[in-house]
Amino acid sequence: MELPTRQPIFGGRKTLYSIETRNLSYKLRTQFDEMKWDCLGFCKKTLPNFILKDVNCVAKGREITAIAGPSGAGKTTLLEVLAGKISPNEVSGHVLVNDRPMETRSFRRISAYVRQVDALFPLLTVEETLMYSALLRRSGGHKEAAARVRQLMTDLGLDHVAASRVAGGSNNGISGGERRRVSIGVDLVHDPAVILIDEPTSGLDSASAIHVVSLLKTMVVNQGKTIILTIHQPGFRILDLFDRIILLSNGNIAHNGSLNLLEDRIKFACNQMVPKHVNVLEFAVDVVESLVTETFSSQQNFLEAKNKEQNKDQDCENQLELSDNCMEGKSFVYPNSRTKEIMILGQRFCRNIFRTKQLFATRVVQALVAGLILGTIFLNVGSKQGKVYLQAKTGFFAFSLTFLLSSSTEGLPIFLNERRILMSETERGAYRVSSYVLANCLVFLPFLLMVGLLYATPVYFLVGLRREIDCFLYFSLVVWMVLLMSNSFVACFSALVPNFIMGTSIIAGLMGSFFLFSGYFISKESLPNYWVFMYYLSLFKYPFDCFLINEYGGVQGRRRCLETDEGKGCSLYGDGFLRQQGLKESQKWSNLAVMLGFIVGYRVLCFLILWYRCNRTRN
């Protein structure tokens, strides 16, 4: 494939950034990293488990630097250190940017880190994915973001799939190579000077791999970027695009320089020629131990002296510009205001909801069908008298709450997928965690209101509940609040649990406990004192009481006869039944306030958990 060499699209770059490590070491930290106890109980010191050890390397501007080596050599760890993903407190040695100590928060403004695993919304198109990233990471407005996205798609060769969805494996999805380019584009919308990519060719065929690396080479040539990537087994054509190779073996540097110098080192250290059918890097990985043990100091010193001579004047200028542009001002400023973040995130949430059939169409049909089926099962139960019908109506309220509270748990996998993307985007400084939580909550308000009305409308009139418009509106309001409680509950625990299996187990267990302690099976007076707190924490209790008060309270409830004795007239009125249940008319609105407190409380907990997770990852 011919390397594209068109002129810079976004203009030339004044500052070239070089990244250098000096005596860099990193080891795994455990609770017993300083000492361990043997079987006799004596204290025994253990050698530290170094992932990187005394690493000295450099990556310069207008160059692609490839970090290579066998599996477990420390390639990704070194890339994360260079990207500032690993705290400087956990690393010994120095990481320098243009010969100045790296300041992590400032460095992230001029850099981009592309992970090996893509974090993209599968139901958004390529153009929408890049557009939302541009809107969140740039402050120039919609027109400026649209222009940037159009240019970026041209630069990445994605114009022909702009309207295709990111999801792979579907008829209208994109290929693996195109998806990888979209992931790279998401991190390039703010035009970073330094790009760090973990395995850009992983899982791609040879044609897609050479295309991705060729595009990176174009950015290096035309825009003066500094690109550092990890690579496992590149082909001949990909290898020719690399300007510098950093070869690792068990955390040690085996080589840092050009490909030609690597071939000379192999000849010197191993006393043999590289076979014609094997590329230099592939052969070097096989004999990497010999390269590590051979110091080859004379050639390394010559290379370093040559590089310093060539870049002496350039580095002086870059040092000054870096001091002015990057290292000043440690306080991070978000590109957009909180209100604009909420609007952008809300719009993206809406697109995902309407395109997620499991969450939108299924929930809508489920609510409508469940309302019709339940209405036909409990047909006109509300208009009949007698103990059996009273128990049936109470059972209907309990089953309705079971259905409403359990139906929202299907959103757990969606929340978990969004959490991964959230942590990636907030780590880049795209928006605030609070904006995400508020946007998520606001978007679900009308959606769950629609679901609640689709359920409440048929079931209310088929069951034969009180034929008063205010009672129907109150019933619908309670149903809506129940759905919001369930949604907030699932969102909270999706921020807490590590995976889907544990999430479903915990949520199902807690929902069952809430139903058990709701007062339907066993009254509060019959509960042991040490379990009373669960009665007040139950999500079933308060809406269940609201249903009963709405049906049997008020002036009409006091006149409504529920049970009659032969020859004695009415034995139980609505207000008497409420007294039996320990309910008061005033609880009709106080319970709604408690339910609102649950909704807000779980959302606040969700925010605190997500903020802690994102802040820990960012720092």
C-alpha cells in the first residue's frame, strides 16, 4: 500500500514533543511486597517482582516509536507509564517531556491514549460517535465540531462508512479495521500532539493493519505528531513505517533505536545473519535474551550523541514552548459548561435508548401487554365485595409492584457497558461525572412515564379500581415513581458491582428481601427488632401503602363497604380496612416524599460511587 503524503489537514505543529525515561523501574505492589512469612513463622525478605527495570528510552516528534517484545515483556506497562496512567508515586526513575519532568494532568491535555479494547457505543453511527466526542472535548460549538469531524473522517478514511453503525457483526456494521480507526479518531478530536496506542493492529487482517499504521505515519509526516505504540508481530511493510524500535525483555531494554541499528546489534551479539524469510524484529524477539546480556555500549553511546546533536536546537525551542503551553496551570478546565454537557449527554442517551430494542420496544410492549393480561385476570375485582375479592385486589397490588420493580433490572447490562465508556471519557476530561448522572436521570423521566402510563391505563380500568380521575392520576403517579425507584436502584448497583453476574445476584436478592419485609407477608409488629430497619428500607412498602390508601381512603372510601355479614349489614368499610393495616390518610403524600427520597438517594450514591471510581482511575 502506498503511503499517503498529502499536505497537513489541520496545519503544521510548532512544538515537537519528545518523551524520555531515565532509570525507570516499576514493580507489582502487594500487601506483602516487603516481606513474607514462611511455614515456620519466620520473617523472610523476597525479591521485588519488577515489571520494568532500569528502562532508558526515548521517543521523538515526527517519529513512530514501536514498543515490541515477547508476551509479558512489559510493553503495555511501559506505554501506560509514558501516558501517565500509572501514578508517579508507584514508579521509580524519571519520565521527561522535552527534558522536563512530566506533569500528568497537563500532559493529558496534549496527549491521547487509545486502549486495546474499544469503548464505543455500538448503536451510534461513525459520524455520531466522532461528533459527540468532538462536542464534549472541544469548546468551539456545533459548527466547529462538525468541521473537525468531517476533516477527521477524511484523514482516517472513514467517509464511506460515516452513516454506518459502529456495531460489528451486523449487516449495517463496520469492519474491525474501521472500528479501530474510529477508536483512534475518538481520541484525536482535540488534535493531540502525542498519541499513545496499545496494539493498534490487534485482531486485524494484514490489509487493515497496514492501513491503520499508514494513517498514523501520515499524521507523523504531515502534522509532526509523536506516536508511540505497542506491537506484537508486525509484518515487513508495517515494520518499514516505524522510525524507532524499543525492544523489551522481562522489563529490560534490549534495544532503543532504528531498525538498521537493531540488525547490526543482532549481527554483533549473536554472530549470525537475519534469515531472509524472517523480518528483523521477529528474529530479534527470538534472540532477545542475547541482546539484553550484550551491553553494546559503544553503539548506544554513538546513537545518543548523534540524536542529541541533530535535535539540540529544536529541543531548546520546544522546552520553552512546552513550559508556556503545557506545564503552566495545573487546574483542569472542562471544555463545556455543566448545562451544555447535560444537553449533549442527554441527546446521546436518547439515541441509544430509541435504538436499543431490548430497552425501548420490549419495555413498551411488555408494559402494555402486562397491563392487559393482568387486567383480564383480575377483571372487575375492584367493583366486587367480599373477603375473597379484597384479598384478590391486595394481591393484585403486590404483584403489580413485583412486576414494576423487577422489570427495570434488564437495564443492568446497558448500565455496565455505559460505565466502561464513562470511565474512559471522564479520564480524558471530556465531562463531569455529575453531568452524566443528571443527564441519565433526566432522560429516563419521560421514557419511564410513558412506560408507566401504558401499564396503568388498561389495568386500572379493567380491574375496576375507583372511577375517579384524581385516583387514576395518583395511581399512575405511583407507578411512575416505582419505575424511577427501580431505575435508580439498578443504576446505583451497576456503578458498584464488577460484572453482570454479581449484579443480577445482588439486585435479585435485595428485591426479594424488600418484598419479604414490605408488610404484605409479615407485619412490622411480628418482625424481630433487629430486622425492623429492613421494613423501612423496603422499596415495596411505601408504594403498596399508597395503592391501598388511594383505593380505600378519602370520603368515598369511608362510605365504601368491603365486607358484609348476612343480616347485619356492612361489617368492614374502607377506612376500617386502612386502620387494620395501620395506615393513615396523611401517608398518601408523605409516602410519595419517601419514594422521591429513595430516587434521589440512590442517584446520589450512584454519583459518589462513579466519582470515586473515575477519580481513582484518573489519578
